[in-house]
Amino acid sequence: MTVSQFQDWHNVIKTERDLFDREVKLLSIVSGKTVEYLEDLPLEDLRKLFRQMNKIDTKLNDKPKRIVSVKLKPFVAFCLPSEISDKLSTNQYTALKTYTATEEDTIKNMHKILALTYAPYRLFRKPKLSEYFNKIEERMKSAKMGDISGTVFFYSLVSEKLQEAFLPYSTKAMETIQKFSEEMMHGVDSQKVGDGITL
């Protein structure tokens, strides 16, 4: 199953309440046949397809895979938090946090997370994140779930860990700003400033 199929699958399971319609839509996703085509089949043929669909292996790989091939092009993942903090810009880090805010966001934005965490692989060169984010994002919709699931969920955890790592710095910065503000206010409470206006 590709990333795009998995996202569609997840969406159908979350939104479709009618059991028969849900099964037909799920079958359409995995078979590539339209819902209309499937609904025109004799019931016995449809039952056979349902039985085949129930044999699909839905286990996901929970370990990050460093190098994957997507549409015959190799990509390499940054598999260490230190690599991520070295490679991601602040904007990219903020985007990663947004894409992984909830489990629902992580699934919906899976292809975007992959575009931020995988770089085109080049022999004898250090990987760097591509400036062609939109092209890679589109390509990642065709990535196989078995190859990338561990990496996606690994990065959602990394996003949390990086946030924890930044917390002491932001707390310290807020304390410094607060202290500076208080000193400024005490120093000018009863003074005349500039053109004689009292603060």
C-alpha cells in the first residue's frame, strides 16, 4: 500500500458509517477499480474480492528505514535527532511540528513529513534537504508504507524530543526578558522621559 492509499484508507474508515459502502470504498482503494465498477459486479464476485482484501497484510514497520526507493529514485533519511537539528531550518522544524501535532495530522501530512525527513540520495555526497520540497512531497505519496511507516512515526517522536530540548532555552530567555522588563519599569517609574511625559 502506498502513502496515498493509506491516507485514503484511513479517511474512509474515519468517515464512512455504512459498513457495505465502507468495504466497497476500501476495496476500490486497494484494487484501483472505481466504486461504480465494483458496485456493478455480481455479489458473489464482490464477496471473493472482499475475502482477498481481508488477507492484506496491514502490519507497519516500526523501525526507520534509512534508504528507500520511491518511483525508482533513492532517498536517504536523517535518522538521528542531531542530524535533524543540523539539517532542518527553523521553518522546516516548525512545519514538522505542525505536521505531527496529532496522530490525525501525522497521517494526513505523511507525504509532507517524508519530504522534510528524506533527501535525494547521491553517492559520495552528504545528503541535504532538497529545495524542491513540493516535487518530493508529491513523489512521496507513492512511497510504500512498509518502507516508510517507521520513519514517519520516528519523526513525530523526534519532533517532541526537539521541542523538549528547546524548552530550557526558551524558559531562560523568558526569565531574562522578564527581569529586563522589570528593571526598565522600576528605573523609569517616576522619571520624566523625553518630552516630559511621565510613564
